[in-house]
Amino acid sequence: MITPSIMLEWGLAVLVQSTLVFAIAFAADRLLARAWPRLRMTIWLLALVRLVLPPDLASPWSVAALVPTTSIGVVASSTAVPAWPLVIWGLGAVTVGAAALLRERRLRASVLDGATPAPAWLLDEVRRAATQLGLRVSPLVRITSADVTAAVVGTLRPVIVVSRGAVDHMDRDELRHVILHEVAHVRRRDPLQRMLVSALVAVWWFQPLAWLAARKLAAVRELCCDATVADTLREATGDYRRTLLAAARRLAGQSTSTAALGLLRGDEVIARLRHLERPSWRRPVARRASSALLGVVMAVFVLPAAARVVAPDLRAAHEVMERAAAGE
């Protein structure tokens, strides 16, 4: 039987272990601030994965072995634990999750209410971008009156929205760059990733570093999307960079809610422009290999706990939860 004691010990173990992993992730992200965005994406995705891994996952090579046992282990207690901590956790998770859903719904309504079908020439641009990026099905497109140049809304059936101002005032090349960026989000399944991360943060709402990691991941997501566009444009990436700068200037004085759709905030725009200065489309094999190697290093040395600090009571709790899941 899964008792409040078991669940509390389980949750506290993951909380302590994930804190160490997030601290390492922040340090690594700072060191790799100018590196390929794919590397930083690997760091943050795996750091958040620590929240769903069992706390008794151990490795003799874990960096957790360098930390004193008393700061990693969870003190087991035979005393019965009341249910109220779990009630507080559940209420917090529901509240945070509901707030995220409401915020997403309001943003979607703000850009889709009154939206109109896209003209044929814009649909052709979207189809062209989808073909360039290897999408089999072209995303839906709508014209909106909201104060956002372009954005992707929705998760399972993402819709690209483009503002009427962008359609009326941007030249065709600039608009093509904007469309390519938004289609890249769809191609990379960024809306689904954003939803899963929001759900994870809602469950672990009491882990403050999870909130910061989600924000870091959102910023790196934009860098990876820019890199995807650069892989397509190659030598013409400089034109895309100028389009991004112009879009940031147009959104400079707008509300946080609409500007956040494109993550066009000051420091993040500067980081994106700096990354686009370099020919990031070169050495694709090296990029993929380095990301894979980094993933292996984190899986072996960072994500697991140290074998010597996994308490016997925690292993016993894991066995109880496995038997309960199997219906025994």
C-alpha cells in the first residue's frame, strides 16, 4: 500500500536530487552560453527529466557522491505521516495547472477572436516554408488584429497567426522570414514541449528551480528555432537577423502578454541576434554528436543519485509502489 509516508519520502528525495541537478544545469548553461543552442536544449530537457525519474536510480559514477551524504539522503522515519502535506501538494498542483491553462486560453482567445482566413499568397508562403522544413502537412494560418507580428497558438493542432499590420506593412522577404520561424516551431513540436513542461512545473510547483529551468528552456527553444531557420537560409541568415531586429523594435512598447508569444524581450533578443552572427548551419554532424555525447554524460554522471546515498527505506518504497502499480 502506498502511504503518505512513502509518497512524502519519495517526493523529498526527488526534490533534493533535482536541486543538485538544476544547480549543475545552471552552471553548465552559463559555461555554454555561446555554444550551439542544441547543447543547451539537451541540458535543460534532461534536467527537467530528473523530476520524473525514480529517486533510487543510482550510479557509482554520479557527481552526487561528491556531496556529503547528509545533504543528499532523505531521513526515513517510522512515524506515520499525516495526509495534509499531500493535500497541500495536490491543491497547489491543481491551482498552478489551472492558472497555466487559463493563461493559455486567454492568449489563444486574444489572437484568434475575430481572426480571418489568410489570403492565398500567404498560404503559399506557409506551404513553401513547410516543404523547406520537411513538414508533410502545412499548418493552419489565420490573420489577427492582436499586437503580435506572428505566433503559434494551440498544442495538438497548432495555428500560425499573423497580424494584419505585418501583412500590410512588412515586405515579402521579411514576412517570409517570420513565417519560416513559426513553421519551424511547428516542425520542432515546440507547442507540445511547452505544454509538457508546464504540466511538469505544475506537479513540482514547490521546486523553485523548476520554474527557472522552464523559463531558461523557453529562451533556448527560441534559439533552437532560429538555428533551424539558419540551417535553411544558410548564407541568407543575415537577412533573417535584420527581420528579427525590426520585429523586436516594433514590439518594444507592447504588452507583456502579446510580446511573450514571440519571446521578444530585450535580453533574449540580444542573445538571439548574437547567435545569428555566426554561421551556425555549418558542421551539422558535430552539433548532433556533441549533443548526444552531452546527453550520455548527464545520464551517467548527473541524473542518477550516488549509489551510497540511496537509503534502503527508499528502495523499499520503490518496491511497494511497483507492486501497487502491478495490482499486487
